[in-house]
Amino acid sequence: MTCDHATNRVPADLGGTLGIAAEDMMRHIAFDPGAAGLTLALAERLDSPAILSDFSRLVIDPNRGEDDPTLVMQLYDGTIIPANRHVDQAEVTRRLDSLYRPYHAAYARLAARQPDTVIVAVHSFTPCLRGRPPRPWQVGVLYSHVDERLSRALLAELAQRPDICTGDNEPYTGHLPGDAIDRHALVPGRHNTLIEVRNDLITTSADQAGWADLLAPLLQRALAQVTA
């Protein structure tokens, strides 16, 4: 189990803040609200190890390739990030070396412990971006065309729950070259899927436990299908 956007923490060497309001740091632009708790709850139910990031995606985004132009965001969903507005390559490299690369090195070590590792990435999405229509999905299953096996099986399981509005590669497509799944699952050929839950549905530990109770058996059945 992985959670690339687990926290909104800004390291002390950046002053503990990026210059935006505290309420913005609690928004989806800084991390994936509820995703860390859901990741840990799923890991417990699936008897799985988990790795979670320990820095805000606004400092540097571990779910982007090192050459991705959105690696260090300067403007996100209507909010300017003052500490990033004039960031130069030297500072980007410093953040890569101190945060991004250690996270991915730990991720790679965890994934390499056994030959049949399966990667399930957990994220959350905001119900509505500023100026955009509301998103109807409660959960989304995201995947790359490179390997759709586990995601397709999970979508089939979710299709048996008409009470749940499920997005198939929604609210956005699930592949960016160099992102975490690309690096740690697609390139080495590991089974994988990415689950997005709408963040207003996982605000409390009870909510997170409920979604973990729902998703864990679906993941187990989906994996059984693709590894049979």
C-alpha cells in the first residue's frame, strides 16, 4: 500500500510554511485529505506493508517524474504558492535530494522485498475544483493502458455495487510518465492499481475504516482473478 500525498508537512528548512494561508494547507492542493488513514486501514486489513510520504506535495510532488513541469507547483487550483514562485533549479535539486529521492529509494526497497509484489496506490480527490462542476464519483480506479489487469478486475468488482458511483479512470486518467506507479509498477512489470476516494467521504477514522472494509475484499477478489 502506498500513499504519495499523505501529509501537508513543510520541512523546517523551508521555514515550515510555503507562504500560503493555513486553510489552503488543509486543502487537496497540499495533500490528499483522508488518504493516509485509508492507506493504513487497508494495509491492516490486507496484512500489507505501507509506505507514506512525509512532506507536502507542494514542496515537491513524489507522484511526478523528475522532469515533469508540475513537480514543484507555483499555482494550484487558484492558489499561488509564494515559496515556489521563483524556485530555481538548485532549489529543486535540493528538494529532490533531501525528500523526493529518499522517498522513492525507500519505496523501491519495500517493493523489491519479494518477487510478486503488488502495488496499490491510495489517493483522494476533492469534490469540486474551483470554477468546475461537482464530481459525481465516490471512488475512482485509475490505471495506465500499459497494464490494466488489476484495475479492470477491481472495476468489475465495484460494478457489483450499484450504490457506489465509480469512476473508470476518473476524475482523471491514471498515467503520467515517470509517476510513482510508472516507476515502481509499470516499468518492473508489477500488478498495480490506483484508488481515488472523494475526500469528503473519508474525513474521519470511522469513514476511513468503512471504506477499507468495503475495498479490502474487493481488492482480494480482483487480485485472485488476475493471478489465478
